[in-house]
Amino acid sequence: MQRTNMEWASSLRYSLLLLTMLRIASAAFYRIRPQSTGVLVNQTVTLYCAFNGLTPSEVVNWYWYNPETDDKLYHISARGRVASEFSRHSIVGSSRRGEYNLRIRDVQPGDEGNYRCSVFTVRDAGDARLTVVDALASPPSITGNRKLYNVGEELRLKCRSEGGKPLAKLKWYNGTELLKPTEEVKRTGPTGDTVEIELHLLFLTRWENGANITCLADQGVPRVSPSQTTSVQLQVLCRPEVVSEPASVSATAGDTVKLTCTIASDPLPDDVIWEMSEDGGKKLEFRTGKTGGIFVTKTVITANRVHSALVIRSAESVHAGEYACTAANMFGKDRQQFTVYVTEGSSDVLLVAAVTIGVVLGIVFAVLIVLCLRARKIPICCFYSLFSRPTITGHKGPYVVGEELQLVCRTNGGKPLPSLMWYNGSEPLDPFGTFYQDAPIDDIVQTELRIPSLTKWEDSINISCVADQGVQGVASQKVSSIQLHVYYSPTVTVPINSIQALEGTYANLTCLVEGNPSPIISWTRDGDSLPQNAETSNSSLLIPRVSRSDSGAYLCEADNGIQPTVTGEINMEVIFPPRIKSSFDGEISVLYGQNVFRVDCLAEGNPKPNVTWRRKDTNHPYKNPLTLSPLNYQTEGIYVCVAKSKRFPEVTREAFINVIGRPEVVTEASSVSAAGGDTVELTCTIASDPVPEEIIWTLAGDDGKKTVYRTGRTEDVFVKKTAVVGDKIQSVLIISSAESAHTGDFACIASNMFGQDRQEFRVYVTEESSDVVVIAAVTMGVVLGVLFAVMATLCLRARNIWTSCRLSKSPERGTRRSESFSYCAGSEDELAAKSSLNISSKVPEDELATIELQKLNGISTHRSTSSLNSQPVVISSPFTEIKRAEYSRFTTDRSRCQDEEEEEKYPRHCPYYVGELTNRQETVKLLPSAKRKEDGDESADTIGSDPEGSDIQAKSTDHYQPEAVTQTNFV
């Protein structure tokens, strides 16, 4: 029983192990994992996924997530059923074979991301990256390139790619060589992202001539969006450079001597000249052709190289010396020297040398044969060399590209048997097969070489068969060679697709042609015939003197009988200076008053000239066509058409604009006033073409009478003959003695066959009479008298008002002295601002005050003859301070007015002058009586105690001048 249980437990373990193994054996696994791919926008893509070993319970799911935008995992499908939000997605393939391929139609940029195809029981789920590509709309653009460069100049190129997703990566190439960009910039613009890189070469050399600089834009998905390229070809101009090394050649008299000169140049040299320097310093020049015993070959052009050779057919001692090869073009020249030595020879010496060499060689050959025969009899020598070189059969020629090559190499004899090897030059080739064959006489070794399809690169190669016995030093290798000749169709390379040539200069159009046999080159012109003076030289078309009609496309066709025939195209642009066409006359007549006049100046040139106009006398600029509006005589003049273009001086052509029509009076209207008897002159200036037939003057008087004046005198009016002043005509009317009858409107009228024009002048004549002068004087005197009387009246009234005001004041109120002048001297504020006067004497009550005034503004006042011996008080003051001194003196001794008698006894006077006094140092002298003089000190103390005392002090009259003073008494 125990054994039965043990057996049962063991059987259970085995059963479980078997089930586990079966489960492992039947577990699902990937047959096809999803692969990362790219797809263009709006295209359809399929992501493949397939399993083996799927059970009905296992579910295949597709998921999508994009870690760049969202970490969320989206469930696309399960068991082939796609979620509704993924309407453009579907599951295709055979579910029986475990195929659950995800197909996406009309792919959009939002579909980009990682896709996962998985089964729960299968580990290491397969993810695939889908890249949605928005292909570049156009190749990258290269800017900054110029057509021509000079050696040593700087090169700056920019390559720019716009749009696309993912952004393109830009790279620079020189042919197939990757160049390092100087700078890379990424920008975001309104039309999308752009990428830009720059290439900067500091110093161009001649080796950059013809270089193809390529900018490559690659989005990184070559199967979906191939890379795009843009290329420019550099043309670096340089002087010729002789690249052949200097050489010294020794020759015997009668030998042929050849000197070869190789030149690198772009553009090609205009000419290659050989020179020989003789002992006397004289130089002989040799050009293409034969000169004596020296022949210069025609130049041969191969791959931007020019070859020229000088050949001496039979060298003599006179040919010994220094030779120089000189090549020149528009950028400079270069030269190289060669030395030739010629020695005299002798036929006897040559004969002896030949015989001696023959005898020696014979002896050496005999010794070798004896040694070889003896060596074969020696038992220890067990090998012998081949008697002849291997033979190569099957060669035919020439071949054509694409044909098959089969060669057989065979040797006979030799011990040990040789091994055969094929060589292309020094490079070993793999043989197609090698076998050995026994023969009755000698053993045969044979090998075969087969090339299924020959190319142009196999042309002129040396195919060698080498037989090697493997015993160096005893049996040397035997070699046989053949040279292949492979014919192939021609190819044409145009170094410069487009050239510019200056009119009148030399042009060289070159196509580089390659082919075998050498192609025949023919030149044609697209749509036209070749220039008459054009010449062909090898693969170049030479135009000695270019004209502007030679512009166009030139085609070089190469044909060697091997199809296809190829053609290269070169566009030549002829640059020529501007020239103004005869589209207008030297003199153009236009009608006066015409609204608009236009004249177009047509000019030709390359580059296209800029055409403008200017007026010759003013240099005022105008646009082309010349537009003038309106037309009058000021428009008339010489106008210059100017044509300008780069690289050339400007050219001009003149046109005289002649305005014809009715006269135009250019004098402005004016008015003239004159007194009777005066001379009046009126000038009328007229512009007219043709000149006026008649110029008349008319007068329309104020009385309505109209008078006509012509050249000559009519009473007091004289009309001068017309005079020409510059380009205008003048007519002058003179009134020798003006009268009132001449008052009115004068008109100048000019007329010709086209019409007339007029201009008016107004003349006023006033009468002159002595009676009028007298009346005017009397009237002025009356007016002045009336004004004086009015002023005197006003002054007296003002005095009475002041007196009444003064009497009404009480002394106890502390009336200020300045208040007494409120009516005569101005306002109280004005008087308050004035300084008080210091008076050194008083006027007695029973006497009159006398004021002496000096001469003021050229007017002397009257004074009385009394009191001249009195002690005067001198006051220097303006007008208002004179009044203040006068009335202050009267109010000092009296504090108030007593009655009318006192008023009459001591009258108050207004100022002597009515009006403004100038600010000069005028002197007023107060002359009191003797009685008042006694109280002078007391009065002076009283007055001088005023705290507001003026800076003006009372002065002595020691310097009084009687003759300059007049006196008046105030009553």
C-alpha cells in the first residue's frame, strides 16, 4: 500500500511536470514584432503584429501613448474590436494565424507616438515608434553665392530649410566630402520652423574653382521623405599657373627634343608663348606652328589643364640655351623655364660602342647557357625554370561598355609547376577557375579570368598573368600582359554654366568632354547661328570680339559613335554700356497752354540702365517718361535724358522743348501814384514765340474815355520801340508830365497769330498847388491853437479844484503834503512814491514866489527881472516834483486855508508845462523875496525834517547863467 502511494505520488509529480512542460510548449510568443516606421501626413500606414500559440482565452491588445505630450496609455483595440474614438484605426490580418495588424488611414500629426501590441501572458511587450512626417515642400535654398570669385576672396554661404516635420538637419558637402558648418540657427516663423546653417571659407584658392558646394536637408526618414539637396558651383578666377616642373634636357646633335608645358588656369589662358634666350641677351619668340627647326604644337585642353609642347626635330648646338613657357589671361601670367644642352655626336664612336656591347652580351649569354646545362646534370638539382612566359588567349578588342571579358592564361613545363595569378596593374584579381593538365611533353597550368560586364573604368587597364614557381633567386617570375580598350559613350561636363562677357572682349566657352574613342565636338547656338568670327579649338568655342547680339545659349554636342549622344549648354550674357535710342528729336515743339506733354526716353544696355531726365539750366530731376504740365514759356528749355548702369559711365541726350503759342505778359499788375508834372514809366515784359505782331497800350480814363498808344509819341505819352531782353520782349510807356487826365487804367496788349494777352496798370495823378499848401498851414495853426486853449482851460479848472480840496482839510487830521497834488500832479499813490523836496527858504506871505526855469527841450521860459539878486533855491526834479516843491512851500507856514482872501493872496499855480518832461538834470530856481529870506533857516529845518525826504537836495545858484534863464511871476 505504501508502495502504491509512493508510485501514485511519483506519477502525480511526473504529471504536473508534464503539464508544465506542455503549457510552456504551448505558450504564445511573438512571430512578428511591431517595427518603428514613418509615414507622410494623410497617408495610410500598417503596423504589423503576429503571435504563435495563442489560445482562445488570450486577448491581443493595441495601445498608444506619446511621452512627449501625454503620459496616458490609450487602449485602441481588444480581440480586433477598435474603440469608437479611434475611427481611422482598424485591425487587419487573419486572426486564425494570429495576425493582428493595426492599420491607420489618413494619418494626422496627432497620431505620432508609441504603439504597443501585447498579450497578457507574453512578456516584453513590443513597442514601435510611429513618426508622422510633413515632408519638405522644397529643397533647401542657398544664398550669398556670387557668379565669380577671385583667389583670396572670402566665401560666405547660407543654407536655409523651411517647414517640415521633423525639422531637417542640414549638412554642407564639397562633392562627397563633408564640410563643417560655421553656425547653425533654428527659428520659428509664421510659416513654420526654419533651420539655417552657414559656411564660411576665409580664403578661396584655385583648388576651389569648379567645386560643387552642396547643402543637404535630411529629415531622418529616408524611406518616407528622401533627403533633398541644392548645389552651387564655385567659379574662382585666377591667373595661369604653370604646374610642370622646370627641367634640364641633354641631347646629342640630331636628336629630337620635346619640352612640355602644363598650365592650370580659369579662365583659360589667352595665349601660350615660348621664348628662347640667346647668349647676347636677344630673345626669340615662338608661337603655334613651325619656325625654323622648332615646332610649337597646338594647345591641348584636358580637365582644366592646358598642354603646350615645343619640339626640336633635329637638335643642333644653336638650340642650346634657356627656354621659357609663358601663359597669360586677364588676371595675370606665369612662366616656367627649361634648359637645353646639345652635345656634338660621332658615327664612328657609336659604331664602336655598339660592337663592344654586342660582344659583351654574347659572352655573358654563352656563360649562362653552359652553367645551366651543367646544373641539370647535377643530381642534387631537382627543379628547372619555365622556358617562356605564360600565354594569354581570348583577348579581343576593343570592347564596348557592358560586354563580358573572358581571358585564359596558360604555361607549359617548369619544375615545380608555377602558380598563376591575375593582376590589374599591381592589384590582384580573383580568377574564375584554375586547373592542371598532364601532357606527354610538359605539364600544363591554366587559369581563367572573367568580368561579366565591363565599365569605362576598365579602359586602358593592364591585365597581367604572373607565373611564379616559388623559388626566388633561381627561377624568376614570368609575366604576360595585355591592355584593354573599352569603348564608352561620351560625357559632357560644363565647368561654367553661365558666363558674362564684356562687349568687344574675348570669350572662351569650354565643354569638358570624355569618351572612348575620342568624341567629335560640334558647337551650335540655340535658335540662331554661331557668330561669324567664332572659332573652335578642341573642346572650346572662341569668340575673339563679342557683340551684344552674341548673347544666348550655346550647345556643345559630343559624338563618338557610342550611343547616346550628349549635349552641354552654356549661357553667355554680354555686358554692354547703355545707349539712348533715337526715340525723340533734338527739338520738340509744343503748344502753349497744352495740359500735359510726355516724351519717353528709350535706352538699351546690360545691365538694364536707369533712365531719368534733368533740366540743363537748373539740374532739376524728372522721372521717365518726361511729363510737363501745364505748358507755358517757363517750361521752355533744354532737357537732358540720362541713362545710367553699373560698371559704365552715364550717357546723355538733349532735347529742346520749344513752346509756341500766344503771347504771355509776365509783368505783374501794379499801381502807380504820381503828382502833377511828374514823369511816369510803365514797363511791360512779354514772353512769346513767335514774337508779337503788335504791342499797343490803351488808357481807360476815369472819365470813360479810351485812348490807344502805339510806338512813338502822342502828346505827353511816349511808347518806346520794343526791346529784346534775354528771351523776352519789353515795351515801355513814358508819361513825361503827368496830369489828372492821365489817371486811369493803362493796359499793355500783345498779340500774334495764336492770340493775345494783356496786363493792366493803375495810375493815380494828384494836383500840386501853392494855395493848397497855404490852406493846409492855416488849418494846422488853427487846430494847434484850439488844442492849446483846451489844455489851458483844463489846467485852470484843475487848480480851482485843488484849492477847494485843500481848504476843506483840517490840520489836525495830519494831512500829508502829497495830498495837495491829487488833482494837478496825478494820483495820491504816484505822489506818495516821489521823494520830498528839501527847500532852504520860505516865501513871505505878502510877496509873490518867483520860479526861474532853465532851458528845457530847446524851449526857454519867461521870467521877471526882479529878485535876481536874491538867494535862489535850486531844485533838480522832473515835472511832478516841481509842483510838489511849489505847493509844499506854500503849505509849510500855513496849516490850513483861512479864507478866500488868503487863497487869492497866495494863488496855487498848475505846472508851467503841460506834458511830459524828459529825464534830464533840469534845474528849477526858486527866488523868494528878502523878507521871506529871513525865515529861511526855520523853513528849511521844518521842511528838511520830512522823513521821506528826497535824494534831491536844494542847491546854490552860484553857477547861475542869466543869459540862459527867463523868469515869470505866478500871479
